Amino acid sequence: MAGYGTRGGGYGLDAALARKRESAYNPDDEAAAQQWIEAVTGQSFAGENFASSLKDGQLLCMLVNAIRRGSVRKINESR
């Protein structure tokens, strides 16, 4: 079946969920979270945006270790 499941997010439940997600997003909250993560870890965000900076998990592992030392024993640093 060509095209099955490829309608996009413009109809029904997909559209409702997309609208809900967009309405819940707040750029000020994102900036505050980024500032807090940078303050706790001592690391700057290296990616082009918030999500890309967290995607590989390295910064999140550093954050966890900063909060509770030794929680993540090894952080894979290969990119």
C-alpha cells in the first residue's frame, strides 16, 4: 500500500497532538533550563539548538554526575 501512514500531521489525532505540543512549548523555559544545565555542569551547549545539544546524551550524563557523583561511570565521548 503506497502512502499508507504517510499523511502527515494535518488530520485528526495527529493534528491535535501537534497543536498541544506546540502550545506547551515555551522558549523562556528552554532558555532557563539551558542556563541551569550549563551552571550545574560547567559545560556550554555545543549544538546549534537545545535538542541537538542534548541528543547524544553526553551533557545529560554530565548533569546526572554533577547532581549525584558517580551515577554514570563512563561517558562515551566519541562523536
